[in-house]
Amino acid sequence: SQQGEEDPQALSIQEGENATMNCSYKTSINNLQWYRQNSGRGLVHLILIRSNEREKHSGRLRVTLDTSKKSSSLLITASRAADTASYFCATDAGVGGRLAFGKGNQVVVIP
Amino acid sequence: GAGVSQSPRYKVAKRGQDVALRCDPISGHVSLFWYQQALGQGPEFLTYFQNEAQLDKSGLPSDRFFAERPEGSVSTLKIQRTQQEDSAVYLCASRPPGDNEQFFGPGTRLTVL
């Protein structure tokens, strides 16, 4: 069953703008991960945030985690056409490392 | 270095046929996962191996699905008597020891007619 639920599910922005997407989950987690998927490269890991962390940065990515609300957000700053992809959050509840993915956000960056 | 590879990339099967999907994980990755991704959805967990041991197969949708990893490296996901609802992309991922990041293969797109 799907653990995460991203919101919004489809986003179209101009190049250079920021893109924000949210994810909610239902159970306790060890960590939450964001992945990107496009037809050219499959699923690629972007960033991981542990349950005891509140914010993390990696290049143009910023992820936040609020365990009290069981939610996370991913911000992509200064978007590029190459950022066009589907973005998934995935939670790791510590059950052997299996990931529970959300339904995904489709992001289109218009040049 | 080489990433996770899967073969075939595309498979078309007639309903009732058996199929076998192969995954070559990254060398040295102890953990291996299989996921099923339906069109427009996120991947859903199927099964997990640590070396050759299948530690979790709770996500396999029916007894027609079977996975193995006999020597702790290459894994095969077998689907017997395929049904139309089995049509999906099957993703394999491996994970190095002591890490949480999973490295995904390109997937096998299975279409059952």
C-alpha cells in the first residue's frame, strides 16, 4: 500500500522559478527519502533526511521534515528544464530498509 | 562504475505465460529489493533479500510471484501464469552495507496481453 502522499501532484513552472512539493505519511519512520524519475535515467536518489533531522540541503534542493505532522517538503530552487521529472517521497520505517513510496509529483519546467 | 542492470527492458507476454525478469545488482551490495510500479503510481515493495536470504516477501501479490537470489548476487523475479493486472514496470534496487540509499535499475516493462 502507498505510504506517502505528495501534494500537489502536477506542477508546471517557468525555468528559474522555485518548485515546492509536499509529502505526508502515516507511520513512524527512520528516515524519509526523495527520488526523481524520468524516462532517461530511471529512479535516482536525491536526498535523505533522518527522523531526528528537521532540514537538510543538497545543492539546489532543500528538504524539511516535521515528524509531529508526519510531513515533508522538497524545494527545488532556480529550476532548470532538466529538472522536469516525477518526484517521489519514500519512507523507511526500518523494516529491512524497504521503502514505501508516494504517488509522485509530476514537475514540468518550461524553458 | 556499473549500476544496477535489468533484463529484458521490455517484455510482452500472452496471458497465462510464465516470465522471468533478471536483476544484476551493483557488486558488493548485500541488500536487493524488488518493486512493482503501475502506470502513474509510485513503486510498491515486493520482496527483499540480504545476500541469498529472502528476508521479506510480504509484498508479493500472489503465489504466482516467486523471487530468488541463489548465490547472493543476481536475482530473478518469476511470474507464473501471467495476468493482465501483472502489467507494470518491475524495478530492482540494491543497497550497500551500512547505507540507506537504494540504487535502482532501469526496470523491466511487462505488458500482458
